[in-house]
Amino acid sequence: MTMELQLLRTRHPPEIFLHQLVGLLKSAEVEISLEEVQCRIDNLHDEDRLLLAVEGEYLYGYAHLRIAHDLVDAETAVVVSVIVREDRRREGIGSRLIAAAETWARQSGRSRLLLRTDVVRTGAHAFFVALGYEGSSTQLEFIRPLSD
């Protein structure tokens, strides 16, 4: 019996996929534990959604979606992150996740979808350009730990 890839749009992923979500995040150099993932999911904005690319019990990719609620990006939905398992790339999973994100953004009344990616992820840049996205700005992030 051949399984078919399905996209699940959810606020709270089924428990069966949580360990695999940790693995996906770690593959993108995000150091995170299962407990931290669960806590972060619980604290997401009410409108945030996760798209899960699954086949049976296996998670092959995900996208985190958010509606912008600020003065600058009022008409924008944002793909906060998108990750596809490395051994399943170039199979159309990422394209399906982005297409589903676009559908969700339209259904949410937004006229634009914003994708952000690290400047060193040139493969992701090429992927987004191939999907018809254009670079719109160059930004730097500045971080300062707020410890006592």
C-alpha cells in the first residue's frame, strides 16, 4: 500500500510528529528540546498555523505561518520558517508547503506572503526565486542578551 503525502494545517501538531519536528529544527541548526517545542507551540499566537507535510506516521517537512499585525506589514502573512527533511528535498514538498501557505494567506485576507531566510542559505534563496518570489530588502539582525 502506497502512502500519499498530505499537508496538515494545525495549531497543535499531533503528538506523533513532535519528536520528528524537533529533528527537523535541529537539522536547521536550531538547538531545541521536545519540552521547548511543546512550550513554544503552546505560546504561539492564536492565528499562527503550522503546516505539516506528512506521509503516514512520518513528518517530512513543515512551515510555520503567521499573520503580521503591525504598522509596516498590515497586508502581509509571513512564513516564519520552512524546513524539509534533507533526504526528501527536490521532491516537491517545499513547493507544496509554500503553495499551501499562499492559500492560507489569501484565506486570511492578506495580499502578500513574506518569506525570510538567512543570508547564508543560498539554496533556499534559489528555491524561493524559482517559485516566483523576489528579493525585497537586505536586513541585518542585532541581538543583545537581556540577562541580569
